[in-house]
Amino acid sequence: MDKIIIDKDIRKAHTPPATFYTEDAYFEQSKERIFETSWQYACDASEIDAPMTQYPFSYMPYFIEEPLLISSDKQGQERCLSNVCTHRGKMLVESKTQNRQISCGYHGRCFRLDGSFKSMPCFDDVEDFPTEKDHLKNFPLERFANLLFTSMNPKISFEAVFQPILDRLSWLPLDQLEYVESSSKDYTVQAHWALYCDNYLEGFHIPFVHPALNNAIEFDKYFYETYAYCNLQVGIAKEGEPYFELPPDSPDYGKKVYAYYYFVFPNMMLNFYPWGLSLNIVRPISKEKTIIEFKSYKFPEAHFNPEVNALDETELEDEAVVESVQQGLKGKTYNRGRYSPSMEQNVHHFHTLLFDKLYEQD
């Protein structure tokens, strides 16, 4: 498996070779080196808004099936714990529940809500018991607005990833976002997960792929910004289209901002609109199959009409393009391309991070 190098100078750089998107070895390598070390969405905070709640989930469904749970103790302290009993490996919590302790339904081992071992029947004669290994492993748990995140082996601080977003949008009532289940859905894309991210990260294709979106924004005023572990695209509204009422201390004051499109490395999009947030989570399944979770959140009293906002239409247009690229990469004539320095700097930023992390341990 050849080592892939992305030149840090976009004017000299070549895009990743087709083999990155088509060979199993790169796909498998990304699990430990990219995704286990990143911050991943766990659940909405509303799932554990009551004391002594236990909420089970998988770290990355279909891809990294690590059983985890979030517990909330009597004081409302939230923790992310392993959901595997330290006795014989049974899953502890099968569905959301409320209890003053975490109990195994196999042999009765019990844990406190902070994950520490509490009791075990018929173990009185066991020597050197319990030890640290009998506690449930704790994983970091962080919050952005009403969204909870965890990581199996974080190599980047949560603040380093999300603080640029908070700094830019501190004037928005992010803690008041309300989940809209009826407008949240999953999409299946027959393509590599990174191809979907590549497509999201540039507005270059908008005039050619998204006629409705192109009619809503000023394409010649579209602009990009990059940060350490996230990047931003800003769309400016055309006359008659909705836009943010920006405060005077916003760096964008005076602009009619249609949307803030944030990409958080390696697989998440936070798209802020005047009505709220469209959270998109890119979940790898195989090197040619990806699930995209669309979760809609609206600001209090904001009017949200999914048909008017055309999220579904835009998504289907993106899927068609990405799937076409996946097929093209299987051919023998394409290897690597080049970047547009003015339009594809966020794609280049994503690729440099991607391969820096992929080879970080080498």
C-alpha cells in the first residue's frame, strides 16, 4: 500500500489517487487512525435529560461497533462508559432506562453510575478482587449546544475542534435548538465516505449541480475559511431570499448571510440557516457505501419548511454526482487531479488533515 502525500502548497498539490477510494486497505486503516481518534456524535442531550438515565449507543454504527452508554447520576452528571460487563462481556444496557445503578442481566454484577464496580454475587473467595479492570472504562464526553460527543482515543482537544464555531456564532441561541424528528432522515450513498466529504467541501459545483441553491445565493460572493480541524463556507443570499440578522459585533455584519456551512473533521457537517441547524453525519459502511444522517434542529419560533429549504433536493443531487465519481474512479484512465486554489482550498485542507492523521503513527 503506497503512502499518499498531499503537498501543503495547494498550487503544487495533487488530489488523492483513485486507489485511496477503491482499495480496502486504506478504508480499514482509517478506522483506528482517523475515526477512533476523532470526536464523534453520541446523541442529543435530550436523551439523558433526567437523572439516573442510561442511554446505550454504538460509537460508529455499522463501522466501529464499540458498545457505549451515557449515564446521568442523581446530580445530573453525565458520563460516557463502556457498555460491556467486565465479568463475561455481556452488553449491560440494551435500551434506554432509568436506574440508580448499572446492572448486568447475566450474572448480576453491578456498577455505580460513574462506572465503578459496586457488587458481584458469589465472588467472596476471589483473590485480588476487585481491581481497576473490574470498573467500566470511562470515555471523554463533551457538549456542543445540545449535542453530545465522545472519542475512543482523542488526539485533538474538543475545544480545538469546536471553538472556532462558537467564536463565530456566539450570538446564536445554540442551546435552544429543538430537534425536528419529522424532518430528520437517513440517506444511503453508493460511494466512499470521503468522496461525499470532498463534494461537500466546495461550492465550485453549485452552478452545475444545484439549480435551486444557485438561484438562492450569490455565487460570486461565496467564500471559504479554514481552521485547524474544521472549515467554513459562507453563502450570501440573493435578493428576496432569507438571511441572518447579524449583530454589529459579528465579523460578517453587513452581509446577507444565507448559510454558514461548517465541516468538522473527519465526517460531520453543521449547516446553520436562519431557521436552525442541519446536522449531517457521514457514516462509512464499506468503501463503496455510506449512510448520511440528516438531523434537523430549529430555533424557537422559527419557521421551518423542508420543501422550501430544499434540503432533500440538494442531497439527492449531491448523491448522484458522488456516485458517478465513484464509478469513474474504478476506471483505468484516472489517477490524480489538481486543485483550484480559489475554489477548493477546503477540499485540500481536508485531504492534508486526512493523510496527516493516517500516517501520524508511522
